[in-house]
Amino acid sequence: MSKITSEDLSNAIETLDPNNLEVIGDDTEVFKGSELDSAADETPALGGDDFMHTDDFRRLFVDFVMVDTLVSMRWLDRKWHKVVEEKLIELEDEPFGEIIVHGGNDISVSEAYAREERMKQVTKVVFLLNITKVGDHACSWASNLVVVDIPEGITSIGIGSFAGCSSLKETTFPKSLTSIGNHSFEGCLNLEQVDLLHTNIQQLGRQAFRDCKSLREMKIPDSLQTFGTDVFANCSKLVPSNIGTTSEVVAYLRSIQ
């Protein structure tokens, strides 16, 4: 997938100028064989450098995480807005299947709880290009997610990004990673190993791996100097119960790797 250029964006705006859509009625279905349908397939979507064009509009609409980016697209306050609204209603009850992580998808705690049941259907995470952060609560409660491969270029994993992903068993981290936020992997009950040796990690947030009860191996590099409180609380297979303070935990982990 190639990167969108400024020329591409300029062409997209010109092609999809809302002022030139007078032939499109409010009830027109633009995604099925119309000229606008073809333009949509061939034109990069707008909404930020991180928002890359995809032909899979169905996936894009089902993933409600993308709504904030879609609404920022320049033409949606006119005739496209109704089209998007109708598509969202049409696909409202369809399963997520996969979640799309993009550059602006911080989710509040209340929003994360509100979509908890739908997130149980997620089995795959798709990372869009040119993003540097996994948003806060972006993938929380995806309890059927088993494997996550976080791509190079990601520097931070947000608050609660993978919290409650109880089936998560394998996660790979990029060299570019510098921080893991508070509660990021809390409650990942099946996560057994975490290898950060090849990363540039500098900070582990508060309770980042709390209640990871299967975690038995944690490899940390010398670059990691900042540890939040209770990072490994209730990780009895990793840290013996008689080791309590943060400094003791860190010293113990460094001694056994």
C-alpha cells in the first residue's frame, strides 16, 4: 500500500467536490455502480496523514472506531454525510470481526465499556500505515483476540489499549517502541511471555501488566528506567509473592533474564 501524497489529496478534493454533486439525490446509493462509486474506489480518503485509502468500505464502516476520522472528511458535512449515516445504520448490528487502529482512535473509558460486548467478536487487529501510537482503549475487551503483531513505527501503546484481552497469548513489539501506558495489558490472562529486549522502551505505566496471571517470562532492556506502581501485580508466575516494592521487582527481573 503506497503512501498518499499531497497531490493525491488535492485530486481527491477536486474529484469529490460536494458542490458538483447536484445530480446526487439524498436517497441515491453511491456505493453500487455509480460514477461516485467509481470515484470512491479510486480516490484516497481524507482525514489525516494516518488515514490511508482502503477499498474495503464495508470493513471501514463496520469499525465504529473510524467514525471520528470519517466525520472529519471534508465533504461529509454535505451530501456525503447522509450516505455515511445510512451506511452506519445499515451495518449497525454486524460484528466487528476486526478492529482498525489509526492515528486518532483514543477511546474513553465509558466508550470502551459501552462497546465491550461488540469487542468480544474481534479476532484481528489491522494497523493503518504511518501511525505512531496504539490509542487509549483501542482494543480493550477484545476477549477473543489471540495474536497481535505491533508494527514498526509505533512508539507508544496507550492507556488500556489491550486491557481485558483475556485470550491474548502472543504479542510482538517493534524496535521503535518507547512507552507502554497504564493498564495497557491488564487482565491479559493468557499472555505468557513478553520480550522487550530489542525495543527502545523507556517507560512502563502503572499496572501495565496487572492480573496477567499466566505471565512467566519478562525480558526488559537497559533502556527501561521508569516503572509505574504495581506493574506486575498478581503476576504470581513471574514475580514471587515475597518481592513487593517496585525496585525489588525490577532488580529481580533483571537478575533472571
